[in-house]
Amino acid sequence: MNQPETPRADHVQEAESHSQVQTTKMIVSGMTCGHCVASVTEELKEVDGVLDVRVDNLVKGGDTEVFIDTEGVLDIPAAEAAVTEAGYTGRV
């Protein structure tokens, strides 16, 4: 007799362990070039839970939108501290 396959427990657990990716927009002031973006990106990627950092349009010397993808909720104080560490100011 053929019995229907039951899902393996490891597949169920794996599906439950995936958190939803959230994107947070941060405004970073004072970046002027690609090196600035790289410095901010590097520091933000050190924050727990950060998966990716994107800058779609650098506003040289002004306020640039930085998009931060995280697993779960972004630790805003840690993200702001990371931007400060890179030498800029950032706010959510």
C-alpha cells in the first residue's frame, strides 16, 4: 500500500525559522562620494540582523536615503551609532 508522504520535520522547522525581511529607510547627511557610501554600508552591515544596505541616489553633501534590509526589526540606536562611527549623521 502506498501511504501519502508526510512532510519531514526539518522542512517544517526550516520554514518556521525564516523571519520576514524588513526594510528601514534612514537619512544620512554629509556623504559626498562612493567611498562615503562604502564606509556607511560597511558599518551598518556590522549591526546585528542587517542583511543588506542600499543607496539608490547619493545626494552629494546633502541628505541621502539609505535602505537597510534586516531580519526582524532594525536596532535603530545601533544603526545610528554605526553611521556616526563612519563619520556621518543618520536618523530614521
